[in-house]
Amino acid sequence: MNPTPPHLENAKKLIHEIRLKGITDERILKALLHIPRHHFVEDRYKEAAYDDKPLPIGKEQTISQPFTVAYQTMLLDVQEGDKILEIGTGSGYQAAVLCELGAKVFSIERYEHLHSRAKCVLQELSYTPQLFFGDGYLGLPQYAPFDKILITAATDTIPEVLKKQLAMGGKMVLPLGSVYGQVMTVLRKVSKEEFQRTEHGGFVFVPMLKGVEKEAN
Ligand code: SAH
């Protein structure tokens, strides 16, 4: 019998905590249990990788708290085969969760350094999202429409470009508000111009910024 990987006990405790906080979708919990979060954080934070906390990933950015990842994933109502655009690849962890749920994942990151790092980690773990270095405010018109769009950085307005890239009946999940605090917002596209909107509690994300940051030479 294979020995239990050392992180598995910590991962199980984390899943238990997230379940108590209200995430009951077994597919999401299973995905979180399966994905080795310690691969997505810097070496000095490996010990804390299974705490329900955001952690620094460099460039003043963070890997989101596991509960928040699970919550956004739940609101997105991911179905196998969904074509999903994520804005803010960051560590690549959320993209791995979406892949694990059988989605066809496209993800954009504005820091070249983070984009490259996420690409390596996801390849090592055999996840195959399509990763793009670019400005998420522009979306990916060449791959639109998307069944779902997930924004993992705070924005004070809903980007019109992204609303256009959403399929009819599609869903967008985003933290909407100022840099100090946002309301988790779900938009459903009911017609070309009409969106139904619901709100799902307060969160704090790093800001969604315009333009890109190239790796220093
Ligand atoms: N989903 C990530 C969390 C990342 S934090 C994870 O699982 O680790 C938010 C990320 O959004 C940061 O990496 C930040 O650089 C990125 N970001 C902010 N504005 C952006 C933009 N306009 N386009 C693409 N990425 C952006």
C-alpha cells in the first residue's frame, strides 16, 4: 500500500473546516482535497498551505483563501464541459479547481512572472488550462463566448467587454466594490442587454488593475 502523502491529513482538516463554513457541494470539496495547494505557494509558506487563509505569491498578490475559492466556484455552478474564463490566474490554484471539475479553462494574468510560474506548476500537476499573459479587462474576444466568467480580483465596475463575452444564459461571478471591500456579485445574462444580479456577502480581494507588468530583464 502507498504511504499517505504527508499533506493529506492537513488537507482533510481544511475540507472539514470549509464544509462547516457552508460549502456542501461534494464535487468542490473533493477537488480541493485532491489538489496539492502546497505546490502553489512559495517554499516559506508551505507549512501554512492548508490553513484557510490567503497567502502571498509575490508581486504583492495572493492565492485566495480556500473558502473563497470554494465559494466562488459554488456560485459559478461549474458543469463538466463549461467553457470558463478566469481573470487573475495568480498562483493557478483556482484554475486547477475548475479543471478538476471538468471545465475547459482559459485564464489571464497581468504579471508575466506569475503567469510563467502558474504555467510551470499546472504543467507539473498535469492540468491543462489555456493560460494567457495579458490584461483581463480586454478578455479573450477570439475565444468568446464563455459559459462562465470568474473574476478573482476586485473591480468597482463590471467590465462591459466581459459582459459582451458572456454567452446567453451565462454567469459571471465577481467581487464588486472599492479596494477596501467588495460584495460577491453574480450576474446572469438573460438577453444581449439584460443581466439579473444577486449579491452574496462581503470579501476583500487585491485590485483588478489595467495593463500588464512584464518580467524585469
Ligand atoms: N485566482 C488566483 C487568485 C489571484 S489574486 C489564485 O487562484 O491564486 C488576483 C490576481 O489577479 C493577481 O495575480 C493579479 O495580478 C491578477 N490581476 C489583477 N488585475 C488583472 C487584470 N486586469 N488582468 C489579469 N489579471 C489581473
